[in-house]
Amino acid sequence: MRLVRPHLLLLLLAACAMPKAGAAPVAPVERAWAVPTLELYQAWWTKTEECSGLRGDMSQVTFYAVDSPSGAISLGTEVAHGWWMRKGNRIYLPANALGEEWLVRHEMLHALLQRGSHPPEKFVKACHLASLKTWRDSSLTADPLNPVGR
Ligand SMILES: [Zn+2]
């Protein structure tokens, strides 16, 4: 099941990662709490392993819900719908988007890659998880909002 909701924050980065542990903020400014992973997340993790050809242990990742009714999570000076942080292998998602498959799996793919960039061969061509646009249109070979995969 995929929860569909309007995406009003089109100017935001859809989802991203904070790879530089040294300079990175510690956590989002909004209130956040750790959430247990359910069978659904294990299924999504496995799907993401399969599309990417990568293997990883999801129990090493901690998922956090963030109190963000607007869907925007601030990390330092940046705002996105979701975040993966290398330090602590943490994923932050808006509490009301925990069931949004593309967003959750986008952050899972960062965790599997252990990198904050978006190589198009994984994020677009293999898994279609770069953005909502690439999720909805699997024929895309580049993310229109991030064509070089920064
Ligand atoms: Zn990202």
C-alpha cells in the first residue's frame, strides 16, 4: 500500500542526507522520537537491497519520526522531507510520512550506500527512488530536480 498525499513543498529537496559527520548538525530541530521497525520496513529494506544490488543490516539503522505536520525537516540550514545521517546511521522521517514508500526507501538507499549523494545508476535507473517524479515515472533516467545526482 502506498499512501498518496499532496506534495506542497516542491521547492524543498525531496529527501536527502547529511554525509559529513564532522560538520553536520547533531539532529533535526523539530521534536523526534525513535520508532520500532515493522515487517513493512523489513520488506521495503529487502526490496531496496534487491533493486540496488547492495546488502546491509537494517537493525544497524535507527528510524526516527519527526513532529513535522508540514513534512519539512530542518537540519542545520537545510530543509528536506527526510534525512539519513551517517553518524549513528539514523533516518529521520516526518511522523505523517512513515508509510510513504518512496521516501522511506530513499533514505534506506542512503543507508545501504553509506553515502549522501544520489548516484543516478542506483537512485534513478535501478530503484527509481531519487524523487517522487522518478518513483512515479520509471522511464526517467535522471531526476529532473537533481540531474547529476548530487
Ligand atoms: Zn537523498
